[in-house]
Amino acid sequence: MIQIENLVKRYGELVALDHLNLEIREGEIFGLLGPNGSGKTTLINCILALLKFEKGTVTVLGQQMKPTSYQIKRQIGVVMQEVAVFDQMSVKENIDYFCGLYVKEKIRREQLVEEAIDFVGLRSHEHMRPKKLSGGLLRRLNIACGVAHKPRLIILDEPTVAVDPQTRNKILEGIQQMNREGSTIIYTSHYMEEVEQICTRIAIIDHGRVLATGTNEELKLMIKPRENISVQAIALDEAQLADIRSLPHVLDMGYDEQNLRVRFNSDEHNLIQLLNYFKDKRIPFGRVFSERPTLNDVFLEITGTALRD
């Protein structure tokens, strides 16, 4: 679907994309993650041929992407983070306008508009003006305007920012439905749980380079922690802490206010060996939590930056 090779984009002395290489396959929901300033927006604009770049190639749908590649652009839908609709038009009129940029045949466009209204759940609001909509409904309208023409490639830039959980679930379900219907999707978000939930493959970029690419599980195997165990309300002395630190597969640990946190570089038998130690030493403890590494752990270790400050 998309092939990016050796892409370089500079803003003066700032290198926004530094010989970036990336492949996005047809049929994927592809997650694009990176801290602020990592180059995500610049990359998207280069894919859309909205920016000139100094070096490299961008191939979309088998053809090199250029500003005049209108046949390719007609097959792309874009939903940016900032809502872009006309306040003077109703919900239905907005969707019809944006769909009309791609589909000129009136009967076909009318059908697509009706389907888009139902798809985002705005049937009871179709005659309302955008300024009368809640933030969540406005997000749905923004999505409908970007995808009503049923594009083969859809780029979604943080579509769930500042929406309630119910609307977020509706949007995520809609993204998966569009994918099932044949659209390849590029998805950016600062909500790691969303990316874990819907993306089939993920790229982490920073400083204009791709640092890691893979499925959710493949990325988790790239970092050392395999299991994180937390124990609450446990009183430990220095000798006991040293014993725990010397247990097999302990990567690192922390202890404060009677809360113990241990990270292991293996995912086998860690909890059993830790609880056996407490039992042998007759150490009482409170609640115990065992967690596998999350995508946020992967992101933090690979980039050294928390995605959400």
C-alpha cells in the first residue's frame, strides 16, 4: 500500500525526517507512534505530497506520490486532529460537500452520504449545524466527512482526543469496521490502549527515524522486562531486599512506603518464586499484582520518553 524509502525532510537546520524507511501493507490498521516532535505529522504530509522533501521516495498504491497524483488522492481519506467542517452547513450538507470532492455522480454520492450518516450514528442530528453538536458528535462528523467516499487508504490523526468513553468506543468500532470493509488505515494516537486494541502492526518513530516496527506482541519481545510484579503493604529490611534482588531473572526493583516493585527479564515462575521466598521467610504482605509489559513500557524503553506527559 505504502512504501517509503530513505526519506529526508529538513526545516532549515532541523532534520524532521532522517533517512526514514517504512512499509505499510494493504489491509493493515497501522499504528504510528512517536512523542511530540518525532516527525509523525511531517511524515503524513509527505505521504500526502503536501510537503516537498529533500531526498527519498514515497510510493502509494504502487505509484510514486506527487502533488499532482489526483487519481491516487481520490482513494485516500484524511481525518486530522483538528476538526475541519463548515459551521454554515448542516451535518448532512457537510458530509455531502466533502464527499462531492471525490464523487461527482449525484445518485452515488447521495447513497454514500446516507451510509456515512448511519455509520457514525448521526441520523438524528443530520439537520443540525456543527456548533450545536457536542465534542464527541463533532468528532464523528469530522470522521464521516473524511471517509464518506469509501477510500482505500484512511489516515486518522488522533481521532479520539477529548471525547467521552462511549464515543471513543464507537469510533474504534467504526475504524475496525472500515478495515473489515477493505480500507487500509494509518492510525496515530497518544492513547496506548487504543493502539493495542485495534492496530495489527505498529511503528515507533523518534527524531525522524523508525526505531521499531512489529505487532504488539513482537514489540514487547524487543524489551528486557517480561513481567512486572508489585506487592503492597510489605515490610522488608536491607538483607531481604538483597535476597529478592538476587532471585533468578530479576532485572531491577524498587521499594518505598512498603510497596515493592520488581521487573523480571523472564515470564516464567517469577510470582511463584517470589511468594515462596515470602513464605520461607514468614514475611506477611498485602495485595499482589502481576502484569506483562504494556505498549507504553515498550515506548518508554525504546524512546526514553513517556508518550503522555
